[in-house]
Amino acid sequence: MTMIAKKVLIIEDSQTQAQTLQKILESYGLRVLWAPGGRIGIQLAEQWIPDVVILDVKMPEMDGFEVCACLRDNPKTEHIPVVMMTRYNEPDTLKMGIYLGAVDFIPKDEFANMVLVKTLEQLRVLQDDLVYPSAAPTPALAPGADEADSAVAGDKPV
């Protein structure tokens, strides 16, 4: 039986942070697409219909709250779980994300990647009974890494 890889859309304006997340998620066998901003992220979510969206809060043109609200208001994307991530660790920020429909809100700290993996297991994007890599992946893509399923909006390498 062949398992079809689950799809994750990362909406993150920092290419470095997106690459780090991509590397981690791909090490778990997930297909990853990166959008460097909110508007393109919404378009990609409509076209690609990912299994989950990982969404940065603080972005230039359109913040994560606006993106989350747009995803929730769109019949094509309203069912997609949204996990918000931010450096801002204020209760009002967390409340706003949850109020707008995010299923989880993860502060970007030293535990963020581990918490994200556990959240993806709870959402059944990852299966918690499988054996996954134990070493933390490096932030950059390995030379020659297959990027066929790791498309990037705007043809930027991730």
C-alpha cells in the first residue's frame, strides 16, 4: 500500500525560517509549499488545498490574522487547519489567532519545532506511531535535494 504524502503550506515572509520549517517537515515525509506573503498564500491554499497551513503572524503586506480570516471565510479553504506561529508571546495575540479560527498558536521559541510536530500528530497530518528522524535537521536544504514537491511561489529556492 502506497501512502500519499500529506501537504503543508507554509506562509512565512522569512525565507530562512521557511527553509528551516521545510527541512523539518520534509524529513517527516511531508510535501511542502512555501508562500512568502499572505496574498500569494491564500491563492496557493485555494489551488493546492493543503492538509494544514502553517502561518506566520507578523508579515508586511497582510498579517497572519487577515490571512487566517480570509482562509476561514472561503468555502474552498475553510476546512483547512491553520497553525499560527509568532515571536510575539502576548495573550491578546494568542486569543486573536484562536478567535479567528487557528487550531493552535505556537510561540517561536526553542521548543517551537517540537511543539509543531506534536500538533501535526494531533491533527493526523503526521502519524504518531511511525518512527521519525531523531536528529534535528539543518536549516538549509542539502545540496542536490529534490525540490519537485517543494515548490515556491515566485520561483525562489527553498
